Amino acid sequence: MRLLGLLLLLPLVISSCRKSRVVTTPRPVAVANTMEAGTFIDKAGTYNHADARGSSELNLSLGGTTVNWEIEVKRALPGGGMKRGTSRGGMSLKTAGDPWFVYLESPRRLWLFNGSEDLEYTLHDDAGSKGGHVTFRGKFDPHGPKVPDDVIRRLPPGLQKLFPPVAPATGRPSI
């Protein structure tokens, strides 16, 4: 009888000894914000920015004498959902060594210089995006948005003359 009782209890004891297994889903690796306001970019690569309202991703690639760019902006909508927009373009360089740059006024306001004569902009807001040239082949378009002083200071002297004078950059005070 004892043996029969032990045999009946054995499955119960074994089942209570099973270890539970926890299955976890891997989370995406957090990427540092590499699209900080006030930053000049002069290298190909992917640059990101994310905050509570959404995210931006800028892809820059070089191909001979062309700098190609693509920016994707995602914004959360009230009540849920997501609004997404993508802009693409390219800048032609006179030579592969031209000192081109992209200036991030903010993750949604970009200024693109081809290293010689052309300054473009692409601006994203809740109403959509717009872009165009401020200078094209060395000629100034006065109908474009105000160009940040930091961008004007970085342009070649011949293009700087097309803009109203800007004060010299001041250093940050030391702490």
C-alpha cells in the first residue's frame, strides 16, 4: 500500500519540481542622438535624433562628386498614430574634395552647402516640409528663410558678402 501511495505521489512531486522558463523579447539597442542642434556634419553616415514627440534620421552618402541625402521625420499624432515624411536630394560638388557640409539648425531644419556656390535648405514642421536654394551658382535668393549666422560664417568669403553682416562668433564662457 505504501508503495502504491508513493507511486501515486511521484508524478505530483516531479511536476512541482519543473523550472519555469522566462522568455524575453530583445529590445532595440538605444542609439545616441547624433543630430544635435548647432552641429556641422561633413562626413557620410547615418545620423539620428529621437525625443518624446518622434524621431528624425538623416542618411548622407558620397558618390564621386555627389553628396546624396535623405531625411525621414516621424511625429506622434494626438490620440495615437504616427505621421511620417521623407525628403531626398543631392548636391553636386565641383571636385570630390570640396568642403561640403550639412548644418543642423535642429533635427528638422537642415542647411546643405555644396562646398562652392550652392546653399540649400530643407525644413520640416507639422504642416509638412519645404526646401529650396538660398544661393544657387553663387546668386542669392532673398525670398528664402533666414540663414543661421553660424552657416554664414562658414561660407566662403565671396558668398558671405551676399548676406547681411553677422557678428563674429563668441566663445562660450568657461565654468
